[in-house]
Amino acid sequence: MEILFGTHPKYIEHDAGSGHPEQPARLDAVLAGVEESGVREGIGFFVPEPATMADLHRVHDPAYVDALRRFCLMGGGQLDPDTAVSVASWDAALLAAGSGLDAVRRLRAGEASSAFLAVRPPGHHAVADRAMGFCLINNVAVTAASLVAEGEKVLIFDYDAHHGNGTQDIFYRDPNVLYVSFHQYPLYPGTGRADEVGAGAGVGTTVNIPVPAETTLGTYQAAIDEIVAPAVDAFGPTWVIASAGFDGHRDDPLTELGLTAQDFGDLTSWLFALVPRGRRIAILEGGYNLRALTLSAASTLAAMVGERLMAEKPSSGEARIPVIRAIREARARSLEL
Ligand SMILES: [Zn+2]
């Protein structure tokens, strides 16, 4: 088997409210991507174990975790204008957070070369003491923190169209996690400027690439060459985790980026080549056009075994060199302070 694919029936039961874009049908769309990936025979399904309280407490305040548990189990409701929970959301959140931990155990046992975790609710907006932006527990952060506790150095590559403010915040002072985010800017949640570079011992280990609407893959690749790759080389990751949001697809209803399904595959190919087999995980974040989600997940899965699916062509368009130059200069100024 090449790819471990983790998903759980309880992820479907998390209900963010009628008409909410973060809907249960998203998981069906991702599962359809398994069938359309062309690499189905290399994919093995597993049912994740839930995270423990100790796992969550590495990145979240115990008081927040307890309040979230009680709020869900008492019936749920709105946590903020974007974020609602149901009774089932508590189990779903524990199982989403546990999926990465379970994947690490299985990858270390040699079960596969990489893992894709099709989870709900998503995680990258959740901060240490608060849910926000459809996210309850920061799934990627829980996994990264467990790896760091075991002496690993973790690159989190967040290509969701929104900035992962929660992940950035949790690891802002941590020299053992390199957080790299490409995101549309300005856009919710408003963070992720190029001059946010980390603090204390973590100066330099936050890399933000804020890009304007309609940005295509050429700009991503140029920014990788000029800004991200040198930071990755200096950091030396031993594991990579993709915060795999597919809402940067050009057909997504919530954002205006210009990516195609194949672009996510090509980004995954670059990312997963940075570390040896068995140290590569992708965890689902956003993505709200169901067909785009299917094709993007399929292209990502194909890339995880070295294939280019080409269900859609890569996006075309010149790299926006002035954008990259401005990011590089803002970052350099901030690093000199
Ligand atoms: Zn998003």
C-alpha cells in the first residue's frame, strides 16, 4: 500500500447548520476523488482513533477544550457567526484531531509512504483558546505538536486559500515547526501578512505568502523558489504536513484564487519530495465547490504516488514578480528588526 486514507462516519455527523458551506457532502466529494484518482489500488482505508485530552492540551487550553465539550454535549449552537456545532461535533472533533496521530503511528510502522486524512471539522483557524472559521480543534497543530514532542522538526505547508491563523499562532515562537502559508489576501481572517515571521526562538519559522485574487500556479512556484525553498533548506524538516485546503480552486464559491485541481497535485509533489517516505501527511481543511473538491483530492492522491492525473490542466499565467518581490522585502525587513 502507498497511501493510508483515514476517514470516519462520525465526520459526517458534525452539523454546522443548514446551508452552511462546510457541509457533510464535502466528504462524499473527497471520497469520490479516491475513485477518480487513478491510483485506487494503492490506497488503503483506515478508521482513526480519537485524540486524548493530553493530545489536545499540547496546543489548546484545557479550559477551552472542556467548555467546547460541554457546549457540544448540551446541544450545541453558534460559537461565532461562522462556526456552529451539534452534539455529534464533539466526537467528530476528537476523531479529526486523532486522525493525524493515528496516521503517524501507522506510517512509523511502515504501513504506507504517506497519509491523506479526510476529516471534518477542519482545523487551521482554531487558536489555543477559541474556535473560529468553521474550526474547533486545530488538527494539524495537534499532530505537529506530538511530533515535536518526540524530537521531530515539522514543516506545515498550508495551501488553503485562507490564512491558517490558528496554526501560525500556536507555533509562532516554536523553532521546531516551520509554518508556511499561501493565501489570498486580503481575505478572512485578515492575518498572514508577509511581515509576520515568528517571534522569540521562532523568528524566521513563519513564512507567509499573501497573494491577490486570481493568482495562479506560476506565482506559487516562483515564491517557492525564491522564498519558501531557502527557508525549508535552512530549517531541515523531518516530517511534512499539508494543511490541505482546496478552496484556492478557481471555482470555489468563497474565494477568488486561480488554481486548478492539478495545481494542488503539483504542490503536493514538491512538498512530499522534501522528506523521506513514511513522513508525509495531508489533512483536509477547506474546499467548498464539491466537484472541484473531488478533482483536487484526486489530483493530490495521484501526486502522493508520483502520478500527474491531469483531470484539469495546471493553471496558466505569468508569475507575479512584483508581488513576490514585495513579500520578500517585507519579510527581510521584519527579520532584520
Ligand atoms: Zn479556507
